[in-house]
Amino acid sequence: MARNPKMFIHDAVYELCFRTENGLPMTAAPFMKRIIKGCLAAAQSKYPVTICHYIVMANHVHMIVRVKNPEDLSRFVLYFKRESAHAINSLQGRRNHTVWCERYDSPILLDAGKVIDRIVYFYANPVQAGLTSSIDDYPNLSSWNAFINNGETETCGKVPRTIIPVINSRRLSDQKAKAIDLTLKEESLEQFQLSIEPFAWLRAFAQTQHSEPEIVKNIIIQRLRTRETNLVSKRKSPPLGAKKLIRQSIFQTHTPKKFGKKMICLGSEKATRKIFIQFFKDNAEKARKAVKQIRRGLTAVIPPSFFHPGGYLLSNILPFFTPLPLG
């Protein structure tokens, strides 16, 4: 079955998810969090994408972003994956080992209700996975504090490839882990800004453009607390806990049991989803035919917002030219 091409629309809101092929390398160890956050900050600085929410699990990353320049979104993801893969391979003493799955999921979010659903889902992930009893206790990277504080801009050092050490032991002492983190901090001279704008997505939808962020925040928190309580009540064993997560080995084995279906869009209303999917499929088919013509040396027009064979976005679509529920 042919894979759906990427289509990125100016000023729209997307969910991103990318997963490692195996293992649980992105632990909550201080040095790993420093590396991952530095890669994320550098990616955002080089390819500006508005990050609204994100959470890093040991084998995958979830994000909600609002697109500025559609051409930047794929480059942002690819840069982050490339730099973090190099760092993880260096720590594990490997060369040219594939860390990330080739593709990544990037469904467009069609309405504010679905964005809220996904935000709640993100922050409930640690409880769902049996790691902690609340997002408040989750020691790995996330935008939770930025969300609570209505936004955050942090200066992060990009860890140079050449100074990342090989971890020879599967079990690092706390003292050794702190020493590695301190060395990386002192030698990460290239600084980048990581900005989190947890309510930037509100402006992408007509129904929430003038919504009060505090009201929306309270709705999200209430729904999250309810979900956390329900998940904890069904738990048969205690959570792994923050201390064990911080000390978890970067060599821990894990084989994914399932992979999510690549979605074109996510929306609260079935009718809206059907309209957008048909719009996407019609233009995707035109894009495929045009690409075939171009590769034969013929002249053809690729629909706006689809990628040219050379790897660049031919042109951008504005939201009001698409069947997005913005009215």
C-alpha cells in the first residue's frame, strides 16, 4: 500500500509523534535530558515551529505544534531525529545504528476540542504507562511546567557531538551520572532558545481565537485529573516511580508491540474528518501523478502544500483555502 505523502498547511495545528525502533534510550537521566532538550532547542531555532505541548517518553516523543512556514516542519523533525540519534548512538558506543523509525506521524488537528483531547492524552501518558501516579511526578522532559506557567522560554546548550561519552556500564551510579551531566553542561557552548507557547493553538481556530487561556487551562487540568484518577484506580501494581525512571539504563531492551496507524487528520466530528480526508486524497493523487510526470522530465504542476521530488515544498496553502472548520 502506498504511503500517504506529507501535506503541511500554513498556520494549522499538527500532532507529531516519532518512535525509536527498539529499546528505551530516552531515559530521565539528567545527561540524557540535557542532550534531548538541546537537540530540541537547536531544531526549533534553525527551523522555527511553534511548540505548544510536548512529552518525551523513553521510546517516543509527542508534540502539538502550530506551523509557521510549512517547509520548516519536516526539517525540524528530521534535524531533531538526526542529532538525537547521533547522541544516543555515541552514548551506547554504536556507529550507524538506526535509532528512529523511518517515518513519523503528523495528523492535522481539525478543531479545538480534539486539541484538548490530545493535550490530556499527552500528560496522562506516564500514568497510563504505569510510570507515575501523576504528571506532576514525571521526571522526564515535558512541557507540563510551561503549561502551568502559561509559557516558557529557556536557554539550552546544544551538546557537541565530539564530547558525548560512551557509557560502558549498564548501571551508572548517581555520582557518575551527575559527573557526565556536569561535563556536558560545561562544554555545551552553543546556546539556543527553546520556547513553549501552550496556548498558541487557540488562535488557529475561529471558535477559540478569543478564548481566555486560564479558562482553557482549567478545563484541561480538570479533565486530566479525572483521567489520572481513573487510571490509578484500575492499577494492579504500584508505579515504577521517579527514582527508578531517573536511574533507568539507556541499554534497557524493549520491542514495540504495536505501531499506531498513520492518520491524515484528527477531529471531533466524523463529517468534518470525511470532508478533509477527501480533500487530502484528491490533492494527494494529483501530487503523485505530477511527481511521476516530473521524474520523466515532463512539465507538471504539484498541488500546493505537497513536496516536490527535490524535497522542497512547492507552495503553501492558507487555512481558508482548505475545508478546515475555521468559520
